[in-house]
Amino acid sequence: MFDTIVCMSDLVPQYAWINGSLQPLREAAEIVELRRAVESFACARRAERHPVEVGEDLRELRHLIDVLELDFSRRAAAYAATDQAEREGSATPQDWIRHECRMSGSAADAAICAGEQVRALPQGEQALEAGRIGFGHFTLLARTARALTSSPSAEPFDERPLLAQALAHSVGRFRHDCAHARHAADAQAALAEHVDVVEARYLELRTGEDGAMFLRGFLDSVGGATLRTALEPLARFAGAEDTRSRGRRLADALVELSSHALDSGAVPATRNVRTHLQVTATAETLSGAAGSPAGELEHAGPVPAATVQRLACDAGVTRVLLDARSAPLDVSRERRLPASATRRALLARDRGCVWPGCERPAAWTSAHHMVHWARGGKTELDNLVLICHRHHWMVHEGGWQLARHSDGTIVRIPPLPERRPTARAPDGAAA
Ligand SMILES: [Zn+2]
Ligand SMILES: [Zn+2]
């Protein structure tokens, strides 16, 4: 065994203290030979290749890389079996490999695990060297072997059933095969692992100076699948003129889902009051008068008049009259929600969002006043249409207009070019 005390690689790269004396570091002859081969490979002129031949090159190159990966793993495991990483100031051999070999922590751990298990997986080793499985398969096999033999009373690992699946399946599918095998061998351990991942769930909501929000988080597989299943149908392209990116559609879907939960009363009430967005604005802001201040939305701060108008379009309104010293003179509730009979007639007539091509059902819509009630529009069937969250936004904030044709059909009028809102990405670049 080596007995290195201090490595001076940073000061004198080719010397180190070995067995108490400063000695030149010898490179392994096979690595010198490999480097020469790789250098001449990297410098070689590349002839024009047909795509079929390029495909063959890729297959062969990947196989050679996999064979080298396995060799790297054997050496990584041998290194991890010593205390050399600790002597050099690293917390663990994984940490030393991660840092010195410029790898991720999980890749370093996979390499050590593959090297440690290689003797228990002779058929897997042969299959990799023959190019019948990839290094991705091998590390999964090794991690499964390690998990199933970790207790002192464990039976020796039989690689054959899983190897048969590795030979037939992609790395992605083989990952599932390994999870099934681990569950079959020890359901308690599989549950404990799942519980650990659930415990690691978090969501960070960070509000920027202008009230905008940054999200960052982590979900376990089940939580992630639940979110994805809820968001995907809402994130599909919606109706005509939908040019949003997938990222924007997913973000819109999250806002729509939250606003639907608030509208439908699905969010638990606090102090017997249904949870909903609270917006405060002057009558001038609500009617869109020039020179009026912005509205105020709870948790968001100042918001444009168009947003106030959208939020007030299908909402309960409390009117507070203030005297000259801003003391309330009178507080009254105003009805701007369609009466039950009107809403029933509206549901029967429109059945869902009226935007052409949009398939949001009635339960996912609001009643939009085509002439806003703050400008004298009536809360009556002729002035109301059902519209989904996104298209309601397009009408109020996005500058589109909806009008009813004399034959009853709905006409959409696009915004004037100068009215089109310019989206701003977090880095400030106009999108
Ligand atoms: Zn509206
Ligand atoms: Zn719609």
C-alpha cells in the first residue's frame, strides 16, 4: 500500500511525499500510452463521413468511453479504500474525486460504487466490455447490488435476473427495473427512501422589489407527478393567437390553477371569510380615467388599472366613501356578480370560454363585462360573456377587445401595435 504523507502537486506537480521521502510521481505506463493515442486521435484529420457511418462511429466511441469509465471506477474504488483523500484535506473520497476530476457528486459516487461492486458483477462486467450494456446500466446494477447487500445478514447478490433486463431495456427503463427489484427485496427500505425524498420537498417564493416573484423548489416523484398532471392540461396551446413558449404556458397554468382554487372556494377559509385576492383602488382607477393612481393588490403592491378592472370584472365590491381627511364616511357592498338566474343563462348560452378555439369549460371561466361596470356597463346577459383566465387577461391587460355582432356572434379586435405589451424576462431583456 502507499503511504503518502503530503502531496505537493500544487507546488511541484511531478513530486510527492511517498513513504517518507520526496519522490517523482510516476505515471502509469498504460495511461501514458492511452494519452498518446487520445492526443493523436484528437489531432487526426476527419474525413467526410456518411450519417450512417457517423452513427457507427458514435456507437463505437461510446463503447470505448464506457470501457474507460469502468476502468476509472475500479481505480476510484481502490482510491476510496485508502485514507488518501482525508490526508489531502477532503471530507470523503467522493469529495476528492468530485473536485479533482471535475465531476458531479453523484457521478463520483456512481464511479466508486461501480468499482466497489465490479467483483460481485462478473457477468455485468463482461456484458459492458462486450458492448452489450452501457456504463449507465452498470452503475444502476452496482447501486442496486450495494443497496441489497448493505445489511450483514443479506444474501449474496444474484446479478442474472436484472442483467437480463439491462440487456433488453434502455437506461431509463432499467432504472425502473432496479427500483422494482429493490422494492421486491425490501419494501420497508424502499418506503423509507421515498419518505426521505418527500421530507426534502420545499418551495421558496421570493418577492422582488416590484412585487414580482421568483420560485425555486424541489418535489419528490409523486409530488412532481401530481403537479405535472394538474398543469399539463392547462398548459396546452389555448385557442387562436397562442404563441407562448412552453415555459410561459406552464407558468400561466400555475397562476390559472391558483386563481381557480380561489374562485371556486377550494382554498380553506380564514376566520370564516372565503380566501380571495384583495385589491384596493379609487373609482378613477377603476374607470380607467387619465391621471389616476395604480391599484393596490395585497402581496403584490401597485398594479395597473387594467388588472384592477379584470379582477373587479366578476367580483364582489365594497365601496368605501372617504371624506377630505380620508376617514371613511360610508361603507357599502355592491353587487357586480351576475344574479344566479343570469349566471345560469350565461352558462347555458356560452358553455365555456367564448374565445375561438379555446376549450376551457364553464367552471374555469369568469363573467366578463364587455362594457365594464365601472364605465356604466350592465351586469346583464347581453353585456356578459364567459371567458377563461388567459383570455380574460388578454382582453384587459393584453389590449384585445371583445364585442357582440348584431347576429350574436363574438368578434375579437386585436390590440393596436403600440398597445401590445412587451414581456420582460427576469434579466431585463425584452422578450
Ligand atoms: Zn373582464
Ligand atoms: Zn379561453
